[in-house]
Amino acid sequence: LKLQFLYLIGGQGAGVSERGTTPTHPQTMPSNGTVAAGDWVFLQFQDERRNLIQVVPGQLLRGTKIDAKLDLGALVGMPWGQAVAYDAAAQKLVASEGAQTASDVISKVGVEAGNDNRTLVDDNRAQKTSIGKLMKSKDGSTAAIEELIAGSATFAGKTKYSQEKYVKKKQKRWTFGMTILRPNMDLLLEHYTWKKTEKLMGLRHDTLAGILHGANIAAGESTVVFDTACGVVASAVVERTGGVGEIFNVLMPGRQGTPFAEQNAHFLHHVEWGKATVKHVTMSKDFAEVAAAPAGGAAAAAPASPTPAAPKKGGHNAVDFPSLSQDAAVARIRAIGGVDSAVIITNHDPEDAFFALLPLMGGSCNFVVYSRYAEPLAQLQRCLRKARVAVSATITENWLRRYQVLPERTHPFVNMSAASGYMLTGTVVHSDHPKSYWSTLGKPPAAPTEAEAPPSSAPAEEGEPAAKRAKTEG
């Protein structure tokens, strides 16, 4: 078992694509896009909360720490990544240059820093400003922070680092500020994790990145996806391809195959959904049986799939993707010579799912099989080696550890998350379902028919053991 340690500096990771270019984060992509009415946005608040809301003019923003009615219509027309503050005079949300840093607040107050904290005593009697006074001026500005600094008897004696730490802590509680973030699968997965961790099968954003990398998902390629994790992996595949390529989303009856998450389509504004060729394929029988049919049969005569419709203006309406019959899907995949990538996310037996989709994989197809447990993937790994249909079959586990990055205080956090499932990655070298697959696993072959049974050279004696009869006849 290969253990892969993934370190994310400050909770954000950077990487280099396989083509040698550094990928751009969706929040920093060069774009002139602005927020439109009906768009879904992430609001990153100063207290580290993040809410997913739909911008509807006339609707009020609730759950804030200020006593004011905030109309979401003020966000319309603002660019993505814009910092937003509350203007008490105009009583509305306005664009700002960002929240004031702790050093700026301290400089504005004009308090010098001390040299030592050893004489300070935390007895809850140093603060003279009452909570009631702060609640009366609850407008989200830095005035509350200035009053707290002026009312603290020990603030001037603290070191510079302690003063900044105190101001940052108070800013999270008393000031109001937020940033408009454009939704992407990284943010959506983190948002979903808090609500339905079990349905997501323990997927983290670093594991999702490893799945996309292991399957070599890229624009213009064809991919087959079997996703039982609420469709987030299928959505991430479409986001990675940028809407260019073919994606066959497979649904297996009785195995809880999840349809492609159309509800994610109206969250991802930066994907050109009109170009995406996403097709739902429902398995009515084993793919190996359909793939064994002659090329001129019913599969080739199946009607073509309709072109997927583009989302309506505003990007907040769900996208309806077409469905393909199993015969039509096999005919299309035959025409392109097999898919380039395969992604299987299943909470059932991954061995059955993989060999059911194996006839759809072309030569050198990169595949990733994800499971919450290592034992099913270890069994599948042994099967692949015995059947000789894949190379470089490797099981990987991601470990996530965050770092604090500060001058002279950079160190990893104590907690480390390792419960994000396992990935089996590899490359297909045999695109057809191996006929000797079941025999390589040691399972008994089907009994031969009467015509196929070899003639017996001599009649067996009554009461003779079966093993001795087989040895004598051989």
C-alpha cells in the first residue's frame, strides 16, 4: 500500500498540469464576468463562515452580525472576488478595498507595542468597555474594535504579535465584511462535506484532485464515469474538461448509480455547458454482452443522441442532459475507439463495476477506482494482475495536513486527516473482457456440454475415487 502525503500550505494547494503548464485557480481566471441576477455565489465572511446563496434582488441577507436589512440586489454587477462592506450612511452593501488589517487598526489608534507579556494577568478585569455599549453600535465597522482597544488596560503592554492576535480575534466577532467567490467544485465539495459526508463517501478536495489527476482528465477527451457520491465527481470531470469532450455517465440498476448532478450545473458559471457532451447511460445488461454484438447490429443502428441544451441566460437554471441507450453508447464508443479515461466511485463491489465497464475502455485508458475501504481495492488489484489487463495498478491513500505560515512561526498543525478513502489507479493494456478472467481467479468453469465432453478411454470401476479416475484417464 502506497501512502501519499499531501501538504497544503495555508489550506490551498498548487500544482502543475501534465502538459507542463501551471493551472489557474478559477477565482483568479482572467475574466470580465460579473455577478448577474439569479447567479449562485459563495459569500466568504470575515469570521471564516462561507454561505452559498442565490442573488435575487429584493431578497435579504440573513444571519449577519449587524442590525440592518441587507438587500442582495446590491451584489448585481460586482465582479467576482470583490470585497463587500456595509455602508452605515447609505444603509446598503457597497464595494470596498477589503477588510483593514490588524496592523492598520493598531496604527489608526496610535498605541505602541510593549516588549514583554510576562507581567500580564488574565483575570477578566482589564476590559472596561461593556458589551451593551458595543451592541448599540453594531454596524460592522472598526469603531467597536477601537473602543475595545481604548477600554483595555493591558493592550499597550502587549507585544506587537499579541496585539495583532487580539485585534484579529475581535474583528471576527464585531466587524462585518465579505468576499464574493465564484462557485467551483473545490468550494462546493467543501460545502457539501458539512451536510452529507456519508453520501459523499468521505471525499475531500485533495482526494478529488487526485482522482482527476490519476484518470488524466483533460479537455477534448472521452470519459466514462460511474459515480455514487451525489454526482460531485461527474461534475468535477465536466469542470476539468471545460465542457469540451464526451462524458458517459453510467447508471447501474441495483447499484445506486447517481445521475449526473444537474443541480451543480447552475453553480458552475465558468463552464460552457452548451459545449458539454454529457450523456446518461443506463445499463440494462452487462456491457460485455453488448460489446460482443456485431458492429452492424442493433448497436450501430441506434439513433444518435440529441445535442445537450445550453443553460438559460443568468446561469441559474438547471441543465437537462440527454440519455443514451446502452446499445447507442457502445456504438458511439466503438466509433471513437474506446474511452480515454474511466472514473469509478462506488460504495459497492468495485470489482463488478470495473469489469462491467472494461469493454468500454480503449488501449492505454487511465482509470481510477475509489472506495472508502482498502480491502475491495486490494482484491481488484490482484484480479487485474492475474487477468493481465492493466499495468501500474497502485493503491493510494491521501493524508491531509494543514500548515500555519507566519514569519518565524511556520509549522504544521497537530491534527491530520487521513480518513478520505483509497484510490486504485492504473492503465488498461487490454480493452476486451478477458475470456479466461474467471478461470484465473480459480473459480470453477462452466460444465461442458455433452458434445464437448471428451470420450472416456475406459470405463471407471465402481467405487473408484474421482481423483484416481481423472489421473488414470489423463
